Amino acid sequence: MDLNRFSTISIIGLGYIGLPTAAMFASRKIRVIGVDVNEDTVDTINRGEIHIVEPDLDMVVHAAVAQGYLRATVAPEPAEAFLIAVPTPFKGDNHEPDLRFIEAACRSIAPVLEPGNLVILESTSPVGATEAMAEWLAQARPDLTFPQKAGELSDIRIAHCPERVLPGKVMQELISNDRVIGGMTPRCSALAAQLYSVFVTGECVTASSPRVAEMAKLTENSFRDVNIAFANELSIICDKFGISVWELIQLANRHPRVNVLQPGAGVGGHCIACDPWFIVSSAPEEARLIRTAREVNDAKPYWVLDKIRSETCKILESSAGRSAADLSIACYGIAFKPDIDDLRDSPALEIVQSLTQSHPGSVLVVEPNIEVLPESLNGARLVSMLDAAEADLHVLLVDHKYFRALKPNTSAMIIDTRGIWTR
């Protein structure tokens, strides 16, 4: 393989990270073969369309397909570099990492590997996953050599390079963010850095090993999770003391070396709410603070639900002759973070789901970023801000820009988990 040029790249997994990455390489006039097990996803992309929502992605994919630089398929084909971007979910209730999708991706590309190929694991993974990937590939292709045995002289180069992008800004951050690359040998790292330099303007920083690169991504999100947990715990303590947590944080942050984050309804999404568990699962006795932070943030939606029930009882006590079935609750925002339509692992969605199951009255949802409610909210109604104005209780769950600009014109009770209406 010409080490100075990659002419064909294969992306395994065409989801929220794989498809934007494929589109980015294709936009640089490199032939990209995208692989996904979902035939509908493959057909959609081959029509020049997308199956996920991400600003600017549709235009790039359409152009790349039309120009012949991006093609999707369900079966891997030969390429010079393979990037694996498949999910890494949990097994059971103990948050044990499930690497079966990574293993399946390895088994699928193994038959088409050729000497000189580069294989990069992009999926966020527990420490040691890249080495496990190398072993799966070696088992499937005993005729080839791999870095764990042959070192720099191996036929196949292997590295880990985790994504570090923000939903809603993926297309910009794929280009501008630094990349952490952990090759199994220095040559593996150099080749991976060369590949990403095709479109990355940020620095490609080389870690000393794949394990360091894996841990770097987990550390970034665990750091954020711990700091959010501190803010969420403060909000619960302040509520007990009758103190405004927003005022408290504003005052505390006047200290030159203090920067307390803002609390919310919990922590959601596919990174911060998940990645810390990879550390906990690998080091359960040592990761005590990280585990506690996860537990604090996971418990916050239940605390919000308790507040809703408490306020509902107060409304009923002051409204003679009314029952819970007569009360309507308006919930503002169900995405996992502001100004996107992504509902994955959303604490706001979890709260509204619970309300639809427990509250006998109307549950109204105001979410300006979606057009149809998910099936899990059967019984709730998607309404406008105006239609929600007459609700008995208003619950702000996500601080979309839309909500920052508008406050319900009501004298009814407001529970503001983000402090944009009551701060």
C-alpha cells in the first residue's frame, strides 16, 4: 500500500459517528465504502439521503454519493483502512460493557483484510478493547501477522482513535477537534495520524498505547459527569434548605478558582451517561467517586418526579373538588440536551414517560425540535407553547433557546430544573 495516500476507506457502522466520518473522508475525494447491517440505512444512504439528524450532514452525504465517492453496503469489501464505529452497549443491569458488535465487525472485515491494511477502533470502549479487537482479527486470519505478536513488522496496523464530538456540531468538530490516537506500535499511530490528517485541522496527538487513548475518552466524559453530579447534588441540598441553587452557584463562581456547573434534570446522551460505567466496570473497587457521580446523576430524574408529585398534591390541596385526573402537566423539552432532536438516554424523556404512566390527568409536551412524539409517550400530547399555557403545572426540563426566549404566560406553578425561568 502507498503509505502516502489512502484511496479507499471502509467505515463499519453508519450511525451518529460513522456516517459523518464517512461523509468527511468522501468530501475530500477519497472513495469510502460504508458498511451497515441495516438494509434500510444502506438504501437510504445510497439514495443520497440520511437516516439521522445532524446539521449539514445531508448536504455532504448527497454530494458524496452523487459524485461517486460514498457508497453503502451490507457486506465489507477490500479497502486500505477500516474504521470501526459500532455501538458498545451494556449487558444487563450491572453496566457491564457488551463488545459483541465490535467482535462482529472484526469477524466481518477479517476475510477481506490484506497486508498493509490499517484497522482503527473508533467506538468508545473499555480499556483493553483495542487489544481484544486485535486478538479477534488474529484468530480469524492466522495467515496474517498482527502487532501484538509481530510488532512493527506486522502485516496489519491497529490503533484506537475515539470520537470527541458534540451532537449538533459533529460536522464542525470532526474537523477542528484534536484527535487522540493510540496505536499498538509507533508505526500504527503514525499511519492512523496520516489518515485523519486528510480532513482534521486539529492536532493528531499520539498516546503511548491504545489503553491510554481508550482511557482518555472515558476520562473526559467522567470528568464532566462528576462535575455535573456536584451541581445536581447541590440543587437537592439547596431545595432542602430553601435556598436558590442558581443564586448560590452564581455567588460561589465569583471565586477566581471556582466554576460550578449548572444542575439539571439528570444526564443523558450516548457519552457522558455511559462512558463512566466503562471505568467502573473495569475497576469497581477503585472507581468510587466516578460510580457515586453516576448514581447521583441517574437518580436526579426520580428526584424531579418527586417534586412534581409534591407540587401536584399542593395544587389539589388548594383546589377544592378537583382530583388528579383534572390536573394537566406541561413538560418543556424531552431531548437529552438543548437545541437538538436527539432523545437517546434522555432524563427528560424518562421523566415524561413516568408521568404518562402515573399521572391520571393530561400530560402535555412542548418540544420544538421534533414533529412526532416517540411511541414510549403514548397518552401524552405534543403541543405548542400557547396550547400548554393553561396547564396547572409547568415543568422545564431542557433549556432550549426557544424556551429561553419565551416564558409561559401563567400564574400556575413552575418547576424549573434549568433555572432559566425562575433564576
